[in-house]
Amino acid sequence: MPSLVIIGAQWGDEGKGKIVDALADQADVVVRFQGGDNAGHTVFHDGQKFVFHILPCGILRPRAMNLIGGGVVVNPTKLTEELAAIRLPESAWRRRLRISGEAHLILDCHLALDQAAEARRGSLKIGTTQRGIGPAYADRAARTGVRMGDSLEPDYFRARVKICLDSHRALLPKERAREVCDVEKVTEETLALLKPFRDLIVDTGVLLDTARRNGKHILYEGAQGTMLDIGAGTYPYVTSSHTIAGGVCVGTGIGPHAIDRILGVSKAYATRVGEGPFTTELHDATGEILRSIGGEYGATTKRPRRCGWLDIVQLRRAARLNSLDGLILTKLDVLDGLEQIGVCTAYRCGGKRYTEWPANPVDLAKAEPVYTFLPGWKQTTTGATIFQQLPASARAYINQIEHWLDLPVVMISNGQDRKQLITRRKVF
Ligand code: IMP
């Protein structure tokens, strides 16, 4: 399938980095279409670990062209730092990277606004990554944003920076405003940072259309997850971009027919970082076990992740929102030692039973999970290279998930290593 979309089916951190990394071997083009450096995609290359925040996962592969689409928000300082950290010769990354002129910039004022807004919210804070993501997208919607392509004309760029900073100066403490809202300083510093990228600015839609017509394999790399989508997620505890498959079109400049297959990535259990509803969260020893065995600490912020059982009500919503063709189940091995494994198949709230996501946010916040417990397998799954080698109870667990969701589980990740991946169907 030439155009494949990989989407987080839960609240992010599903292990998309490893999956995209494994699939990138076959990709001619790897594309980020939303989010910014709030993402943290861990990949292993030549035995070395890399965490990509803003660069697409194919950047280390000579064959792949890597695109940052117009739906992404780019912090030029972070982009520069990340390129320096991967120690790729400049000539190599210049050959492999292109950026949409429509991508909006994250400036220092956006970081300051993000921090100030979180501090103001107090106990109602969202728990953002404090990377300036929300304020940059807010500027985009308010038409006060500054775009990558604006940097091609310095005078125009200065005018855009002025509009942006003028709209924020009064909202920040005086001292902070002086630091981050000086038009001349921000213009000069940002233009200097963007200089190496100016000739990499393209219309990603045109490039993708040409690639598709030439039969190239295109991999769209989702960041965050379905339940963090600005529209369909657990609003207001969401990120500010469209994390669902529809985000590919609005974030790159292609139409829906240019997508051939959409796969969702889900852990074999569930996690979430930051605040917001999480019906299957475990506050007990099992939650602790999942956190410690699963290494559930944020790749970007290092915060401990909230852990819980798999939630079929939530995944059913993800399957529908994304038109999922299949599921990729990750971290199966984290469940290896457990006696029994819970799966939430419905919610209960105020005497009502929900098998679909509650429309009422107050019901959602109060919802109790209805669990089915399946037997654990109490043996290692990590050595299995084909489905049939998995313990019978692990196979039964996966078959049951397929049945509940009416969706095939096409790949299973059973360890950190790139090779610890069971492929049941060719997906790309
Ligand atoms: P923001 O994207 O920094 O505005 O944060 C909004 C919410 O999305 C917070 O709950 C974050 O923890 C969450 N979030 C943002 N990026 C990621 C991610 O890559 N993985 C998991 N959660 C994320």
C-alpha cells in the first residue's frame, strides 16, 4: 500500500516511534502532519537510541525524504538543536528534509504564554508539555501567527512578528514581555535561525502528489493520540492539533482519496500523561506494576504516566474516528507476569450503561468501568517472532480484542528492540 497512516489510538505514547521506525525502512517519504516538539518518538538506529520531537522518523535513512507538513508547529530553536543532536552531516539532512511554508512557528512568546496559562489555571491545569503548542495554534486560528514561509521575505516577516507580539505583550508579566516580545530582536534572531531552512520550504501537497503518482511509499507519522485530538478528544484536556487521520489531509495538502490504509497503534493496556478523564486508570499496585515494568515515564517531559487497563469503549471510538483498517498492539510483554488482565467493555454512570463514548462530559468524568477479566499467561512473550509462538492466553487476549473491536490486530510489539515485532499481515 503506497500511502499508510499511523495514528495513536489512545492518549499518545503508544509506541508509534518504534512502529514508524520499523516501517520507515520501506518508506520513500515520511511525513509529520500535526503537533510539534511536544511529541517524543523513540527510535533505535545502528544500536543507538534517538528521541525525535520534531523531525520525522525517517531522517536517519538515506533513502527517505522527510516532510514537515503545514499542520505542524515548528520551534526553530528546537529544530536546530535536534538536527545538531543527530549529528548528521548538513549536506545529508538538507537532502532529506523539506518543510511546508504553511507550518506555523513557535516563538518564545508562545512558551511564555503556555507557562503563564498553566499557572493561571491552578488546579484546573491541563498538564501541557509547556512547549508553546497551544498558544502557537491559537495564533494560527486568530490569524496572528507567523509561518515558516513568511521568513522568505524579511520585511513581511517583521510585520507578521509585530502583529503576533503586539497581541500578546499585554498578557504577559512586564519583565517576561520585555524578554520575549521585542519585535526587532525576535525578528532578527528567528530569521537567523531559519536561514538554513529557507531553501527547504516547499508546498508539501505538490511533493506528496508527485510522489504518489510515481508509486512511492508514503508513511504519515501521527503524533500524540486520538483522545488528545482538539475536536474529538477529551476536551479541554487535549492538545491543540488534529491528531486523528483527518489531520493528515488538513496538515499536508492532500485529499482523503490519497490515503490507502490507516492503522491505529494501541498499547496492550492504557496510559495517559497530564490531566483529564481516564476511566480505566488504576490507582493500585497493578497500576504501579504497569508503570515500572512498562517504563511509563514521558519521553518529552519525563513525567510519570497514569496507567490502566485497555478500554474497548475508547478504542471503538478511535476505530471509527480514524476509519482504522487495523490495530497494532504494543508492549504486550509488559503484561507477561500478570495473573489476570482486565479489559473495559462498557461504562456505567448514573444507572446507565454506555458501550459508546458518553456525549455528556460530566457523565464521562464520573463513568465507572465495566471489566471483563481474562487469564494472564505468566510466561514471557518476548521471544515470539510469529503469532503462533505466543502463549495460548496471550493469543486469546488478542483474539478477544479483535472480536470486540471488529478489527484485525496486524502487528504485535513484544519488546523494545526493533526486531521484537510480530507482523501478521503485510501493511505497507
Ligand atoms: P500540549 O500538547 O503541550 O498542549 O499538552 C496538552 C495535553 O496533551 C497534555 O495532557 C499533554 O500531556 C498531552 N500531550 C502532548 N503531547 C503528548 C505526547 O506526545 N504524548 C502524550 N501526551 C501528550
